[in-house]
Amino acid sequence: MTHPTQTNISSRHFDRGTILILIAIAAWMIWAAGYYTVFDDEAFSCQRYVLPMGEMLRALWDGVEPDPPLYYMLQNLSVRVVGVGPLGLRALSIVVFLAGLMAMRAAGRAWFDERVGRLTMLLCAVHPAHLFFGFAARWYSTMFFMVALLLCTTKALADVQATTPALHRRERRLVFFWALAAAGVCYTNYFGPVVVGLIWIVSIARHSCRMRWLGAGVIAAALFAPWWPPYWRQVTAFPQFDGGAMSMAATAGRTMMALCAGNLASPRAWWVWGPMAVFGVLFVARAWQKRSRVWPVGVIVIGCFIAGAVSRTMIDKYVMTFSGVACLLVAAVLCRESGSHRLETCVTEHRLETGATGTIRLAACTTLVLAWLGCGANLVMEKNWSSLRWLDPIEQVVRRCMREWGPPDGALWIASHPSVHYYRGALCASPVKIALRVKTDEDRATLREFTSTQSLRYVFAGEWLAMRTWDTSASKHHDGLHYPELSLIETSKPRRVVTIETTGYSESREWDAVRMGLDHSYRLVADENNLLDPDAEWKDRIDPRFKHPRWRITVRVWERAKPG
């Protein structure tokens, strides 16, 4: 029999602890959204967010972005209200992530008990990956929320006992809601069908009344069917299974790092990975002891991990497709069972907790706290991060180039990093060069001018002199490749060229051709490196598919050489 006090606690969805967590995370994300750099994927996708809805959907259908349309549609509506400044661009994700925290608490309570629900919410709130990707202006937080919603509807559908006409009607409604939530996951990210499929398989294996799950699966597939053509094109567009075991192992390593520490622990951060390794061993031991209770969630997490590693699609930014489920698994493994369970279960659990298993649980909790405190130390010091995308001084670089090398129309800028485009567009949108952080009433007026969708569209269309498609009839060809930048340099003959080379966007034959052309007709007058990556060699060893330069940003200024 359930104790009355426990029933009251369970019914209080917004207790003091929950409210404090939500306030703290909201405050952090609002501050961080304005402080940390708008990174490449955010800036690139911003070009879609500001398009008319129909034009945006056609672009997504054609595969201009490797994502389905749900988040883009929500963001398209959001930027019309709050604009496209860093905070406005990320506002939707912050709100959805906070809703996702509540949904994950409900999922933990539904699948296990109130104690697991609370710990799940806490783990999701302070997870190092969620602290950053939770506010990013991409689909990550929406996927986090939709998966949590799917977990809640899965448990609700599993528990319904259709013994009366009213319960039969409830069952039909829940079947439809489950299918709707499953379709929502699939319309958020193309890894969604994997998550939905694993939850669906676990549900069929775990519960009776399999016909309801078959019906729910069919309805979900029918709801996602209209978007099947672009989904299939994306699935077959790249060689997911090429590269062999080493490539899969590298993907698995990056995924595990992101699941454990987000971007807040480089390979050399022993104060994080030492405690985390001990936690991993203790967690596996504890999970094995509680396997009869946690195996359904474990199958979902392990299945997502394997699918992501084998297909080589799971990178650090994508872990939020199943990191919420992983937090639920950790909470279920670490928590004791509450008194709302059967008496014999509680007695067994008490015996386990008073022996060596209780020591394992305490040690696991301690080592996890120590590892994440190490991540917190890295966060505060802004050192030993596994990814420096959040710290790239792109806004400062763009501002300095504009100040030291003349106005934007005084030189040709060549840069392929979308964030360079974003910040240069922000500074070119108005004669008042603001820092994108409001300080005065004049700044507020200027920021509103920039963040209007019409202004941003103009910036994207005409002001960004970057590696983009020019008139192919006037293009230069070298080695059978198409280099519009060389044609632009030769036809316009600018007095000065500013190149901004960035990690991940400057290792290409196009950039090699640009450098070669500049070496032939221009002389280098300035060469400036920004943001040293001390872990570049370690990253090359862990994942040799990518070259990690020691300097994140290199600015070079070229002036046309005098004849003779």
C-alpha cells in the first residue's frame, strides 16, 4: 500500500527542488547564449530559419540541410518574434530544453518511481553536454524533449488495461498519441527512426497486447511517410559503413566522451577521466545487479550507441538523440527503489543496499560527482575542453579585421566558416558596430534593426563575400574543379584580400587553389593566429578522419603586388 505522503509528493510536479533546478538552468542558458560563440551549424542553419516557410521546406526537401523540418518550422516562427541575435536565435531551444527536463522527470517517474524521476531531471540538467547543446540554435533540445515525450506515452500505453469501453477509447487515444510522438521524433532528426524502433521493439518484447503496438507502429510510419523520400536520400547519401573497424571505434570513442563529459574534458583531462573510468566500472557492476529492473532502458541506450557507431553518424552534437534516455538509465541504476513497490521487493532492495552493493552505489555516485566537478573546473577556467567551438573568438576576429583593414567594401573577404558570415553580417547590417550584447538604448535600437528577418536576409544575400556560388560562366577551372573565388579575384582585382581560415573549413582543394592564386599575384602583409588548440595531436590520434590544426583561426591579409 502506498503511503499518503508519497502520493502527495508524487503529485507535486513543481516542488521546490524542481523549481530551483529550472531557475538555475534557465539563468545559466540565458547568460551562456549571449556569451559563447554562435558556432558553425547554428550560423549555417540560420540562413534557413529566416526564409519564407514554403521556401525553407523546399530547401530541406532538396537536402540543403541533413535534417527533417520540425525544428526548422518552429524556429522559423520564433525568429519572427525574437529575432536572430545570439540570445533570440537560441531562445526557442532554451524553452524547449526546460520543457524537456520536466518531461524527463515524468518519464523517470512513469518507468520507475518518483525518486528516479527526480534524479533523472537533475542528471539531465547538469549533464556537461546538455549545458551547451541544450541552448544551441539547432534541433538538439527539441529531440531531447520529443524522446522524453515518447517515453512518457510509451509507459502510459503499456499500462492501460482495456477492460471496459471507456478504457478501450483511452487505449485508442494513447495509440494515436504514441504514434504522434514517434513521428515527432522522426521529424526532428534522421536518427529518430532508430530511437523509435528500439523503443517500439522493447515495448513489444516487454508487454502483452502486441496488437496495440503494431497499430501504433503502423500509424507512426504513415505519419512519417510524406517525408520518406528526403529521409532515404540522406540515409544513402554518404558511406556509413565504410572505413572499417577503426573508423567505427573512433566514432564510438567520440560518442562515449560526449556522453560522459560533453565538450568539457579533453583527452588529457585525467582529473575527469580517472573518476569517470572508476564510475564506469562501478556502474556496470551495479547495472548487472539490477538488470531485471533496468534492461528495457539499457537495450535502448546500447542499441542507439551501437547504431551510431556502426553507421559512423553519432558525433558529439548528436548525443542528445538519446542522452536523456542514458540519464534515465543512470538514475535507475543508482537509485534505491521507493517504498511504493511491493513489500518483498523493498525487503530485497534493503538487503542489497546494506551490503557490498550499497558501497558500490555510494562509490559510483561519488566518482560521478568528482568527474563532473572536474568538468565544472574546466568550464570555469575555459581550459582542457574537447571541442573549442564555443570559445572560437570569431566575433572578435571579425571586429578587429573590420577595424584594422578598412570597411567591408575596402577589401575582398574570403571565409568559408558560417559563423564568420553571421558576425560580419551583424556588424555590416548597421553603421553602428555593436558587440551584439546590449548596453545602451542606441544599441537596443540597432540590435532590433539587425535582428529583423528582412535585414538578415539582405545580409545573407548580398553582404557576405565568402566561398559561395558565383556565375559559373566566369569561373576558373583548375584540375577539373570549379573555383569561383579565383575568378572573382582576377575579374575584380581587389587591392586587398582578407582570408579567414578556420578549423574544419579550410582543409580543401578549393582553399589550396585560393592560396596558390594569392601567392602568385599578392604579397602577404599580415599573418595572425588565434586560439591555440593544445590537444590537436591527441584529437588526430583518437579520430584520424579529421585533421585538427593547432590554431583554430588564422587571418591573413594580402595586398596586390606592384608590377615588376
